[in-house]
Amino acid sequence: MAAKRGTSRLPRAVYEAELARLQIELVKLQEWVRHEGARLVVVFEGRDAAGKGSAIKRFTEHLNPRVVRIAALPRPTDRESTQWYFQRYVAQLPAAGEIVLFDRSWYNRAGVERVLGFCTPEQYQRFLRQCPIFERLLVEDGLLLRKYWFSVSRDEQERRFRARIEDPLRRWKLSTVDLESVPRWDDYSRAKDDMFVHTDTPESPWYVVDGDEKRRGRLNMLAHLLASVPYREIPPPAVKLPPRSHASGYARTDRRLLREVPDHAATLGKQHSAFVPGGRDFGL
């Protein structure tokens, strides 16, 4: 078997320099989308704890939330459950000049719903027939659609799950559905393979991101996306800072009349210089 590509850990300095460069390009992509009235959808799917969320965070970190929106839908309501399956996802699609990132998407039906029995076999088969048609209609209408599957090894997924259990800042990310993915690893693998067979099409192909090394995976995904969209840099308008206004007799309100928040920062000593996860009393 061939050795796995790119498994060595990327040095932080190299990672941060390249991430900064790619994020500048993402700003250019955003401005091109807005200027040209383009519509871009990026689907983030994959194994639990494979790095989808952190990739989305780096994607949006320096972008305008009025242009770039994250769609992370909760479980369907009783009313939505009676609609055409794709209907609530259609409502999230971008208008001209917008980018939508789907943190999970209509592919829930081919993954968690199939594996955990949240849909019937008939509903699942109907999804496999309709999904390629649905995506073809989107692409034919001019929408730019990119689909990324984040992959992670079994051992690395387990390590990340254990780290979440021990970290109070990330424990909320571990749901009962996530825990079910551990004993059902093979079931999810078969579901992913079947999904690819039916939905990896020339009009809307899947691109796999190796997420075992998160830094490398993020850079690879962002670089691939940027290379796949024919954007160009839109020259920004000239900006000139206007002069400050002349004194008009306004007197600032006496700070003693205001309800200022207490200066918590002034109470911090050297013992607080490093954050240690765990219960702490912040005096609030």
C-alpha cells in the first residue's frame, strides 16, 4: 500500500503564513462575488470531528457576514417534515452577490438519517434519485456549487472525541449522534460509499479533504476552492478619511454619571497569564 500523502504536521509558522495569504484571497473572492452578482454554495460534509467546523471558521474569519452566511439547520420541524425534502434547503440558497456555506446539508438524508433510521428506505431511495437532478438544476441556473467531504481516521476521531469530553470549551460539540458514530463506523462508511456512487457527478463532483492533520486539511480545502472559482481582484474604491469636525461646544458626559462595567482586567495577576481549562471563579 502506498504511503499516505502529507501526514507530517505542518509547522505553525508555515501554516499561519499560508492561511493569511489564502484569507486575503477569500476577501478578493467575496468582493468578486458581490461585484459580479455571483452565487456560491459550499457544502461541508464528512465524519464527525473531521474538521468541518474549524475550516468554516477560518473561511469566514475576515469576511462580511452580510455577504457570506453559514447555514447550519436544526432538525426539521413537524411542518418541514411534510414538505418536499429539499424545500427547506432551497430557502437557504444565496441570492446574487452572496456566498452560503452549508455546515451539513441535504446530505443528512444519505448519512445520519439513513444510518440511524430517521428516514424510511423509500425516502432514502427517492433522495438518491432526486439529488443529482436537484444539483444539476442549481448548476444549470448558474449557481457555483462546491462539495467537500472531510475524512478522518478512526483513531484520530476517537482521540478528538476524548479531547472534547475533557475540554469545557468544546464539550458542547459532542452530541449523542456524534457518540453513535463510534460503534457505527462501518455503517457510516458504507453510507458514504453509496452516497458517492449516486451523487459524485460531472456537474457536481465530491472533493475529499484528508482531515487527520487539521492545519494541512484547512489549507488544502481553501486553496482548492479558490483555484476552482474563476474570480478576479476587484479594485477597491478610493477611500479618503474626512477631516475631523471643529469644536462645537459639545461637552462629554461626566463618566461618574454612567454605569461602567467593573475593571475586571485590573484584578488579574501573574497567576492568570496562562489559561488552564477547568472550573474557575471569575468573580461574576
